[in-house]
Amino acid sequence: MADPKFEIQMLHDRVMIKTVGEAEERRSTSGIVIPATVKMANRLAWGEVCGVGVNARSVKVGDKVLFNPEEQYEVEVHGQLYLVMRERDLHAVATPQTDHGTGLYL
């Protein structure tokens, strides 16, 4: 008999984010190569929202969000790493359509 499948539902204001893996090395805007071993202090990261709780107000599944990856809860589902955090821990949301954006686009 096959095991039943359980759909993951986020609770309250929790958000599940699929992290976007960074390349081994980065380049600065002036072309300087920054090796992967260099630790950037307080660097924020972008990720994609994969699940939201019923009390999350500003984000929806598919949005790109900016967050601090340090001190977040990690969970692995089918070999993919996800982060779980409160909506208030997000710093920005990138959506195709917005009413009060910055004028900057990804």
C-alpha cells in the first residue's frame, strides 16, 4: 500500500521561501571577481515565495522577496531547501504589478 501524500500548509503569518542559490563566485559592478569564500556582512538575499499562511497580507505564492537568510528556520522537502519565517521578517516584495514601488525592477 502506498504512503499517503500530505500537502504542506503554512500557518498564521508564516511564509515558506525557496532560496535562490548564488553562484560560486560573484562579480562587482566594476568587474572585480569576489570568491565564494568571502563572507559579506549583513547581506540580504532574494527568494521565491512557495507558501503563505492565512494571515499573511502582503505576499502571495510566486512573489520574489528580500530577506536576511541568517537565523531563519530551514526545512528540506524532496531534496530542496526552503526557509520558513514570519512575514514581518521580509524586507521587500517584488511583484509584477504594484501600487507604490521604488521604480527598480529585477
